[in-house]
Amino acid sequence: MQLKRFGKLAGIVAAMCAVFAMSAGFAQGATPAPGYEAFLGCQTAAENPKSEFCIRSVIKSGYFEMGTKKVPIENPIPMTGNVDSEIQNFGATSQGGLKPVKQKVPGGVVGLTGLTWLLEILGSEALTLYAVTEAVGPPSLALTSIALPIRVHLINSTLGNNCYVGSVSNPIKLNMITGTTSPPPPNTPITGKEPELGFEPAREIIQAKNGTFVDNSFSTPGASGCVLTLFGFIPISINGLVNTQSGLPAPAGTNETVQNIDTEFAPTALVFP
């Protein structure tokens, strides 16, 4: 197989990270051939006739900043699935999709709410806060850009199970690019980086590494569903506290994300011979 067959893949390296949790409804699939185990979660051609390429994408690092809160991406986020010959129609088995990897939020619940007295009652360990990004719609992909609506799930037992920033009806709309942004003030332009293209002949795998996609022009809505339950049975909404302490809602020009991503693509026919 010639490298040129994969040329169109290079610019959409990070796009695969955008299909968060889209595999939940699929059945468990086949086992990849030896040497292709990392592509577990890709659909075979029998499962999906449009499956031409299996993909594995990993968000290695970066950060997501909304309002006054900046969450570093310290735990790599893997995603596997498949696309057609035009790099469209993403699909996956129940073993694929983007994994819901938790990222630790600096300052924890106290930093999020400003309720310092919680430390005396629960202690710092119980107030550790995590963030998980979830897609609430399909991505729109281009050679050097990704458009994706998301919400951020804030996870800690003291906040209840439904504490989110953004929602299906009012999402955070990311429009990430590898070029230079043109944000409204007070943000200033930042620049991404197109991925480096490589090829592994032995397994016929295209490698697109060290791509950086950026966006600092999006707005962020306020929090919803955040509930503090006192004495185990008195629920109190703290959306207002979260918003005040975190600078939410945050208008365009006051938020930013940078994502560093590696991606591999392999012909489905070789992953499942």
C-alpha cells in the first residue's frame, strides 16, 4: 500500500478525539490480529461495510480552561474506532470510542465552590474533584480544524451525579484549529501545529504525531445540576456558587483549550484479515 493512500488522514489527527462516547450503543466486536491489538474497538467490514480504516487516537497532554478554572490534561485519553474511505462515518464497538478518563481539577471542590468549611467536615481527600469531557453532538471535521459541541462533567460525590458545565441544549462549542486563532479580547492569538506524518511499512500504518489543536474563541455557559446534600438528606443547589467562584458563564475571549494528539490509522482489512 502506498503512503499517498493515507495522505488525507494527516490533517484530521485530532478530529478522532472529538467523537467522545459515540460507541456506547454498539455491540462488542472482534479481536484484532496480532500486532494490531491497540485498535480494539474498531468495527470489522462485516459489522460495518463503511469501515475502511481503524484508528487509535491519544490526547497526550494539554489543558482546558473555562472561566477562571484551568484543568491540565495529565492522564492520556485514548480513543479507537473506524472511518470510511473519506474519513467520515465514525463508528466503534462497545470497546471503542473515547474513554472517560478523569482529569484532576486543581483546588478540588473547595476551589470550585469557595466553601472552605467543607474541609473541616470531609477532609481534603474526599473533596478531590475530577472533570470528564463529553460530546453532546457529532464533530465537523476539516483538514486543519475540528468543530465539536461538548459539556464538562464535574465529578465528586458532594456535588451529586449531575453537575455539568454545558449541556445538550446549551453546549460549549469548540472550533479547534492548527493555525493561529483570532479571539475577541482579552484573549490574544495562539497558534497550533499540524501533525507530523509518518508511515510504518511492516504493518501499513500511517502515523500522525505531535499535532496541536487550539481554540480560545469559545464561550462557556454556567453550571447546572450541582447539588450539595447536607446531613445526608438536605439537597441545596450550588450552581450559583460554582458560577461565581469559577467565573461562569464566561464569554468568548476568556476561555482556552490546547490539545496535543497522536493518531494511528490502519486498513481494516489488515486489522481483521
